[in-house]
Amino acid sequence: MPNAPGNSEPVTIKTQYDKLAEDWRHINTMIWGVPAVAISIMTGLIFAAYQPQLEGWPRIMSLGVGALLLFALTVEVIKKVTHERNIWMVAGFGKA
């Protein structure tokens, strides 16, 4: 088998599998980390938005920024899940 660029070790199925498994574990950790960050941020924003001295537009803007951030984090999770599925397909475990 040919060598990988810049590597003297031959590329084997085991090496490729180990790399894909490492990538999958990293992405899986990130997938679980994003909702934890989203919950923390939204908890702080909701707590701040419903302070008695904050009414009207400032409250609406705080919650709007929180909703926008939550949407962005949701898109990020969808991207990570899609990437994770692609890794599984490349590794031969998923259906094409």
C-alpha cells in the first residue's frame, strides 16, 4: 500500500479506522457540549431579562438575542450530526 503524504508508515485499514474513530469521538463530545452551553447561556439571559427593573424593549431585545444564539447553536449541532453520519458512512457502518 502507498504511504500517506509526509508519513513513513503505510496507510492501512486499521490506521484509517483509528483516525475515523478518533474524529467521531471528538465530534460526539462536541455534539453533547453544545446543548450544555446553550442551556447555560439561555438560563443567564432569561434570568437577566426578567429582572424587575428590565421591561419593554430591553427585555424583548435580550430574549431576541438569546433566541438568535439558540438558533445558531441548533444549526451547529445539525452540522455536527451530519458530519458524524458522514464519518459513519465512510467507515462503512452506515447506509449510503
